[in-house]
Amino acid sequence: MLDKALMDILACPKCKGDVEYNNRKNGLLCPACQLEYPIRDDIPVMLIDEAKDLSA
């Protein structure tokens, strides 16, 4: 899991909104954009092109 201080400053690169862990804790969700950003080797990949679209 990511450090609380890091989670406090992370934001969705698309809408600048808050992100939260997904159910499996292997990705970060943006509820507003319905995007899931992966976490690889304990590093969040906060790139819009890498995000999974959950709205479909």
C-alpha cells in the first residue's frame, strides 16, 4: 500500500479530483472520471493513457 502522505497529494491527472484505492488495492480509482490507474511495483502510474476506463 502507498504511504498516506502520498495518497493525500495524489490527484487524477484528468480532472484533478481525489483518487482512492480500488477493491483489490492494486489500482487507484477516480470516481468522477471513472478511470482506474494501475499501481506497478508500488508506484502509481498516473498517466491518462495507462488508465482503464470503467464507464463502459
